[in-house]
Amino acid sequence: MEAIIAKGRMAVTILPDIDAISHEAAGIFIYLSKECIASRGRFAVALSGGSTPKKLYALLASDRYRDNAEWGKIHFFWVDERCVPKESESSNFRVAFDHLISRIAIPDGNIHRMKGEYGPEKAAQDYEDELKNFFGAGLPVFDLILLGMGEDGHTASLFPGSKSLDEKERLVIPVYTEKMNRVTLTLPVLNNARHILFLVSGQSKMLVLNDILADNEKRKNCPAGLIYPVHGDLMWLIDEAAAGKSKQAKS
Ligand code: 6PG
């Protein structure tokens, strides 16, 4: 393992590949779950969609990690969702359900999914109510938020140049895109987490990742570069391909 940046509350760790990232993330998940449950009696986690976290989800459900988590005290939320039925292959809930939730003993009441099938506006309002019911008034404080990053620097469903990046009041907002409508947590909610963990894998992410980690002006154009927790800590787990350290990336 090689930590290339460890300044203040931000740490970047480069690992060989997605397997290593997933094992490291599973270890962090288990460690933080124990710490949060010991101090506050629960562990509230917001999950991402995309393909990168699938291995992590499967690992957490595997014999190696499953019995180390107190699932009855762990609550799953989502950072974003596509406006599709929960059975759809595009559903972020379905990714987590197939790889993790269906394989562990977790109470139904601990699963707080975004109801994408309601359509963007109603699903956003419904989820805002869900968050207020669970966390109370004010900004929610997630114990852990798992994030991924797209090749264009988007994270959750916050896209470059979008007005949603300026949202200061709402906790959850509708997102209208040509391809598929979505619902997403807003920047103030994401940045209010105790711990944020980015998982980034693959050479296609290299250029945008470089802008973000180099902390240059271009960083501000990338939604992922706007993630910096106000009180918490930020961890980036990236693989060698994304870091531009693989043989393929150098050639
Ligand atoms: C989604 C995500 C999104 C994702 C990135 C990275 O709903 O698609 O929440 O923000 O994390 O697009 O996706 P990959 O892991 O597939 O590269």
C-alpha cells in the first residue's frame, strides 16, 4: 500500500487493483461500524451505485467479513438513485440488494432506499422526509458515505456544470438528464458526513482524478472535487490504473 497524500483530514491510498481496494474498504467499513456502534449505538451508511462497489458489497456478505458486522445496528441509505423500478438492472438499490443485502441478516427496517419509481420530484421529497425521520431536524450526519466517480468527475448524481451543485437548502434533489432521471443527496449533506470513502478504479478515471488530487483550478469544475467534509475525514482508495501507475497507463 502507498499513501501519496495524507494532509489534514484527507488521505489518498493507491492499491494494486479493484480487489485490493475492495478488501481495504471492507476493513474500513467493519472498523468504522464497530467504532460508531460502540459510541452511538448505530452505523448509518449511504451507499453508491455504479459498478465499482460491487466487489466491496460481495466481500462484506462473504464468510470472511459477514460475521464481523452487527447488521441489526447498521442502516443503509443511498447517495443517489435512478428513476426506475427497484427490480431494474439500472437500480442502485438492486446492485446493493443483489450483492449484499439479500445475503446478510439485516432487518427490513434498516434499509432506507430512495424510491426512484415515484419519479424525480416525489422521490426526492419522500427521501428528504425519510432522512428527517431518521436523523431529526437539520443536516443529517452519516457515519460513512461511499462514493464513486465518473470519467467526467461526477459523483452521486451531481454532474459537472449542473445547478444542483449550488443547492444549499434541500437535502435531496431531483436530477433531470437526457438518459435517465435521478435523485441525489446534495453537497451539504454529503459534506456533513463523519467519514467519506471514495473508491476509484480504472485508467479511464486517471485524467480527472489527477486534476482533483493535484488540487488545481480544474478541481472546482469536478463535482467529486467539491467533496470535502466539513468536520469529518475524506479517504480516497484508488487503484494503480486510475493513479496512472500501471504499465498500460504509462505506455
Ligand atoms: C450512479 C453512481 C455514480 C457512480 C459513478 C461511478 O448512480 O451511477 O452513484 O455516481 O458512483 O458513476 O460509477 P462506476 O463505479 O460504474 O465507475
